[in-house]
Amino acid sequence: MKETVFITGASSGIGLELARCFAAEKSTLILVARSAAALEALAAELRGQHQIEVHVITADLAQPESPQRVVDELKGRGIMVDVLVNNAGFGLHGSFAELPLARQLEIIQVNVASLVALTGLFLPAMVERRRGGILNVGSVAGFLPGPNMAIYYASKAFVQSFSEALFEELRGTGVSVTNLCPGPTESNFFKVARGHRSRELQIAKMSTDEVARAGHRAFRTGQCVKVPGTKNRLLVQLPRILPRMVVRRSVAKYNKLK
Ligand SMILES: NC(=O)c1ccc[n+]([C@@H]2O[C@H](COP(=O)([O-])OP(=O)(O)OC[C@H]3O[C@@H](n4cnc5c(N)ncnc54)[C@H](OP(=O)(O)O)[C@@H]3O)[C@@H](O)[C@H]2O)c1
């Protein structure tokens, strides 16, 4: 069955690879992010490769009015969405007291408020049609407290809790929710989070392609939570085994400032 899939943060990284996964199924795509040129380039590539319909919508999801504006634009074009992929997100490395408050509130706007708004705008019609689904991109960070990236980790804890709650609420409705929780992944994420001043962490990272394919598969098989990679699956178990203090201090060390 041909579906229409709406993907935020499709201009790079995991979102771009998720777009490739859905394109390979011949879905119609709506690609959303701020970088118009990157979205247009991907749209042209996918149209050429798969002979599919691809729409591009430029939007800054740090603006509270963006989700409604995007949905109005889709209505204007007569497009109905079957699958929502809430992937856009970013974090900032630094202590809460020192990072600019306005930028930290933007993390909440993009990672949490826009994700909730888009869900609220698309979900009722999915439930009414008894088909469709939501793929959220959370993080292993959602399982941990995150000193030196406090708001980012807290935003992903929200995504984790919200996704699991919706999964249960939607049981039997024909609509599914999956939370994909990647660990460190090779993308622009670390460049954005750490600015250009601080060192790049030397850690093993998964590829965006591996992560996206795992997330896509989990969504298609109706899994509620998907943590890709064995090391990441072990990592998310640590808070269940270790005392909270040990977990907090380990993350603080991992995220330590220069
Ligand atoms: N990389 C990791 O290690 C990792 C680990 C766990 C979870 N994640 C999560 O994976 C998701 C994708 O990140 P990524 O690793 O693929 O990083 P990325 O390459 O930096 O991609 C982030 C995407 O989000 C979009 N975005 C950011 N701010 C936006 C805004 N204000 N409005 C609209 N779109 C915005 C970006 O597009 P524009 O800049 O064009 O707007 C880009 O397409 C995020 O939710 C991130 O938290 C990443």
C-alpha cells in the first residue's frame, strides 16, 4: 500500500537515511528542515532513483508556529500524511548555567514541543482512518541523566516517556508508535552540539545508514522501543544495575567540558 511519509530533519544524518529507507518502499515523501538546498538535492536524487513523489517544505521547528504552518501548507496541497517521522533534533554541550538560555529553550521547542505539536496535528486523522504510525527519534540519552548536556538528555527522556505512553494508548487502533534510540552516530550532531571550539569525542559511532535501517525495520514490525547496536543495548541497562550516583558521574565524565 502506497503511503505518504512526513520526515523532519531530512536534510542530513539519520533523517536523510530514513528518507532513503521509505523511498525504497515507493512511499510519497515530505521532507522538512531549514536547509532548502540540501532537501531539494535529496528530493531530486530520490525522485530519479525511485520514481516517487517528493515534496520539500522548509521550516524552522524552533519557531512555535511552524508545525501548524506546515500542516496548513500540506492541506493547501491536498496531501494527507500516513506516517510521521519526528527526527529533527539537536543538543548543546556545556553546563546549564553557562549555555545561553534562549538556545536551550530552542532544544525543548525542536526536540519536544514541535514533536508533540506535529503528533497532535497528525495523529487524530490516523486513528480515524485506523492506519498509519509515528517513528520518533529519541536517544540512549533518554535513559540517563545528562550532566553537561542536561536539556538534551531531558528532552530525550520526554520523547521516551511520551512514545511509550502513546504506544499503549494506541493498542488496537491500527496506529503504531516506535521510539528509535540511537547511541553515538556519525552525523553533524556532534559538530552542532559542541560548536567548533571543543574537541571531537573519540568514540565508536554507528553509521547513520545502520541506525536508520534498524529504526525503519523496528517501525515496520511494530516495536515500541528500538535501541540499535549491542553496546547501546548494554548501556541502557546500566541505570537498572548501577546506583544513580555512579550513573550520573559516569555521564558527567563522558560529557566533560574541556
Ligand atoms: N548523532 C547522534 O549521535 C545521535 C544519537 C542519538 C540520537 N540522535 C538524534 O537523531 C536525530 C537526528 O540527528 P542526527 O544525528 O542525524 O544529526 P544531524 O545530522 O545534525 O541532523 C539533524 C537534523 O535536524 C534538523 N534540524 C535541527 N534543528 C532544526 C530546526 N530548528 N528546524 C528544523 N529542522 C531542524 C537538521 O536540519 P537543518 O539544519 O537543515 O534544519 C537536520 O536535518 C536528532 O533528534 C538527534 O537528537 C542523534
